[in-house]
Amino acid sequence: MVNKVYLENFENRIVNELLKLCTQYNVLEGTLLSTDDIDARWHEIAPEYVADAVPNIASYPTVAIAWAGYVGMAVAHLWDSDWAAHCKDGYSSLYGPAGFDDMDEHIVQKVLGFHLESREAKGIEQMMRRLGETALSLIRRENIEPQSPMAFHVFARAIKSMYRIGAAIELKRLGYKFEQVSLPGMNGGMAEC
């Protein structure tokens, strides 16, 4: 039986650690920007992403985790540009010519619109690598038996967290932010992007 409380706590820890790192690097401001549309899209994409990522865990564990951040960036960018046109795009539309292997470059160049040698592209690559390494380190600290059901569930929570962080980074880059709003007769509240 899966310990859901443990997994939820792990997911919260990993999101908080990645959020702190992103805040230190000035790509986020201590808040995980999100929308229901983007979060819901992960549930549709996740099974195909997992099928691609799991075979890469042994040889390329950072890639298996970090590419989920690129997917989050792509979905957030498409959400902002024309969600009605892209909300049903297949996961494979994010592939590069080599499929999953160069999906990062395809997303940076064809979805986000950056030349691969640009400062922006290199910054994204460095950030995603660092986030993936941090997530991998947090997974390893859990001392979970490799290839066990719990290891799979922890991996699934880590890639979901990376996806959400990637989406938040792109939303911030596009100018979205949380703002305090005051409505007549109310003390104010938080508005989601």
C-alpha cells in the first residue's frame, strides 16, 4: 500500500526546495505561479512522459527528471499564446527530431522561440540542469529501494514538481505574478495568474 501522506509531504518538500532555488536565481519570487489549465494538462501528459522517462532513469537520471520542467515551460507558453488552439496538442508535439532525447532543445527553440546559442537558452539549460540535479539529490536522500513501487511513486511526484516549477518559471518570464487585490467591501486576497 502506498503511503499517500509520505508522498504528499515529499512532493511539498521538493516543490519548496526547487522554489527556493528558483528564487535565489531570480527566476521566481518565492511563489509557485500556476493555473488550473496547466496543472490539469500534466495529468493528461504524465503517462506518456513517464513511459519516455523511466527507461532513462538508470543512465540519465537528471534528464529523466529535468525534461519535465521543459514540458511545463512549453505548456505554460502555449497556454499564454493560444490555449484554445493548443490545449489538446499531443505530448509528442513537444518532441524534437530525436523524440524524447532532444525534446529540451525542441522546446527551447520551437516553442519558446530562443536560438540554442542565445543567453536565454543557455540560462534555461543551466537552470533546468540544476533543478534536475537538486530533485535527484532529494530523491536519493529518501533512501528508497531502487525499482520498488515506492521509488516509482517518488519519481512520479518529483517529475510532477519539476513540471509545475517549469510552468511557473515560464509564467513569470511572460510577466505573470501574484498580486494583492482589494475588492470593495473586502480586506483583499490573492489573485491567481
